Amino acid sequence: MFKQFERKKFNQRTQKSLQELLDVCRKSADFMSFQISDRSPFWVHYIESMVEDHLVHDEVLSSIKNNKSMTLTDLQRVIPIEDAKIIHHVPTIEQAMMSGHIIIQANDEDRVLSLPATFHEQRALEPPESEFTVLGPKEAFIESIDVNLNLIRSRLQTPELVVDEMNVGRLSRNRLAILSIDGITNPQLLQTLTQRLQDADYDEVVDSSQLTLLITDNPNSFFPQLVETERPDRVAAGLAEGKVAFTMDGSPHVFMAPANFLEFFSSPDDHYVMWPIGMGLRLIRIIALLFSVHATAFYIAVTTYHHEIVPDDLLDTLVASRIDVPYPPIVEVLLLEITVELLREAGARLPSRIGQTIGIVGGIVIGTAVVEASLASSVLLIIIGITALASFTAPIYHMGHSIRLIRFPFLLFAQWLGLFGIVLCSLLYTQHLFRLTSLGHPYLAPVYPLRIGDLRDMFIKLPTRLQDQRPTFLRPLQKKRFKPKPRKKPAKDIEE
């Protein structure tokens, strides 16, 4: 079921008449405007690059030639194209023509017949690239909004799944769909997202990621406040919990809201394995986050201020590795950190095979050369390598960016105040996380404010049969997901 939203200030340009609109369109080489014949009252207007050619010739022109004395209303019944409409509002005619409709005009009437004939070019479904999992479905969203909605509806086959549509971008006018489940999603949450998307006034929206920069609660934060995913199963699970989602035509991603911090370390793999394994993998990711952020800063603090906390045997190794390094630890850490970031960016921008080669060979060659030239210690090289691996454990790509960036303030604070600086920087980030919200919902929920019942699928993951409640911080209309049944003990096949 689709609902059309009328946007305020949708088009701030001067309103045109139909003839003025056609005159503007005729300036383009791919705009086709012709009369069927000298005796025919019908004119056909369409953009050649936007419509299916066979529909124009096989359905439209043949029907008009065989029925020259008919009116637009008669043609609407005769032409075998669904959703044919008679419209007269010029902005509506403009939007229909720009989206790939064939416009039929009778003489100089203001009314026209709009026939959907959009040409769709799309790529095949492929496995997810940034959220690859060993288990579970192996299909990802593509740039077609209709295909993406089909992937979601195939997993939520219920009439309560409501899709609301609007257009975004004063020039691009992209289709955007907002998804929610009627009877589960809080109406206030849906209204908040809808209002923010309607107020996001922008001329050209290339990707839905641009919209997130306009609707997030704090656009200056390091941390992503909406969950971006390319997996249909993740979207279906979020909608079933009571979240809202939106996707845009031309974007292969779907955004869900509200988001919480711990959700960015949850992978669909966690729900496809036994719960102890899923809980262990999730704890490993959280520990990897803490190690990636604090390890290099701790190295600077120890080597600069706090030698006494290092055991004597390890201190000898540490001193021997740094004895020939001519500058302080902060310089060698920044040197290696920036080198790793350069290798990572180069590997991401180049073709996949070349990028992998540069990442592996470049890391080995540069790392070996740096240590042999006494530009950095071998101990630090090991720490940098482990932190780089730890930063890749975040299942959500945007959170990986955040982890990479927030390390640098920790390095500066560690150089300034040692371990006390690390603690101070951690407190500042913690304060920021406490104050951060996602569509008005606390970002650290359910840790703050504390919701003990919601922790069953956050830090730890309890068995599925114990997760019968939806997260309360979402305020869903239906809190109960299912009614757990008592398990019967299996009968023994072997008599004792």
C-alpha cells in the first residue's frame, strides 16, 4: 500500500503553463514530441532515454492509429497499460514526464493522458560486500527501489508492512520509501522520521546517505546515528522489533532508526549460530573496539611517563626496540598510524585484486623497512598491526570509520597527560555518547537509561526462546513477540 506525501516547498521555481513546459523540454535532443498524423488530434510527448521503446510503438501508437476519433477517456480504456491517468496539473505532468511517462495531448487541451512506461536498467542480485556473513542469506540490495522493497516484503509477508512514498530533491526528485509495521511501530517515531525527511530541502540527492546528514540529531558527531545496511534480513529484523526504515531509488542501502551504540557490533551471523557462539563473537568485537582505541595511546603513555608499570623483563625488550629511534613515541605512532591509513585508503580505492596486493605487500615492505631504518620500534609495529585488525571487526562500515578516527584524540591526550589523559579522553567521549540521541532516542539505550530486559540481546546474546519481548526503548505498540512454550524432555529411545 502506497501513500503519497505532498511536500511543502517542493518546487520553488516559477510555475509554468503546459506549453511553456513543452517548449523547455524541446531544447533536449532526447525529447520526442510529434503528432500522430495530420488528421489526428493527438500529440505524443516523452523523453526517449526514459521510456521503453516497444511500449511506444506496440501499444501506444498502434492504439491511437486504430482509434483516431476517440477522446482521452476512451484511449485510457483502450491502451493496454496499467495505471494510465488523466491529469491536468502542470507540476504533476512535469513530474510524470521526468520519471518516464508517455504524455498524450489532444489538440491544445490542458488535460493529458499519462502512461507509465519507465525504462528500468538494473544489475543482478549479488552477495553483500561490506556485511558479508558465512551463514544466512547471500543477497544484497541493489539500486532499484522496487527490487529492494520486494526483498523486504518477501521476508515480511504481512499486510501490516506499510510503505509510504515521497519525492526528495528539488532537481533530482528521487523516489523515497519509508517502511514501518502498522500495529508494532510507534506512530510518534514514524512521524518524526517522516517530518525530518520532508523538511530535508536539498536540490540533488544522489544517495540516501546524503539525507542522513540532514536528519541526524547531531551531524557533528563522530558516531553514526542511523544503521546503514545492505542486507534485507537485517532490515526485516529491525522492522519486526518496531524500528522504521527508509530507502531511496538509486541507492543500494537501507537506513534504520533509531540506532543504539551496541547495535553496530551485532552481526546477522550472531543469530544464525548457537547462542554461546554468537555471544562470544559479539564480546570479541567489543573487546576489539576497546583495544583498537586504547592500545597505541597506552603505548605512548607507558613509554613516555609510566615506565614503572611495565615488568622488568618486558621493559628490557621495550627499551631495546626503541634504543635507536631518534624521536619521541608520539611521532613514531603517528607515522605508522598515518601509513596504515594510507595503505587502507589506497587498497579501498583501487580495483580489488590490486588493492589486496598493495595492502599485503605494502604493509610487509614498509613495515620491515621502517623497523630496519630505526624509524619505529618493532613492538609498536606489532601493536599497530593488531589495532588495524581490531578496527575491521565492526560489522557496520561507518562504525569502522569512527573507530579509526577517535584513536587520534586518544594519542594526543596520552602524550599530554599519560594514563590520566587516556582516562580524561574516555570520559569526554562517554559524556558525548550519553548526550547523543537517534531520532530523539538515547544512543546508549538500553544501558542508559537502564533497561535490564533489553540487555538480553546487547552485550550478551541469550537463547532465542528467551527473547520474547521487543526492545522497550523503542516503545512498540506490541511488546510481546511470541509466547514461549515449555520445552518437553525428549523420550529416551534406549531402555535402561
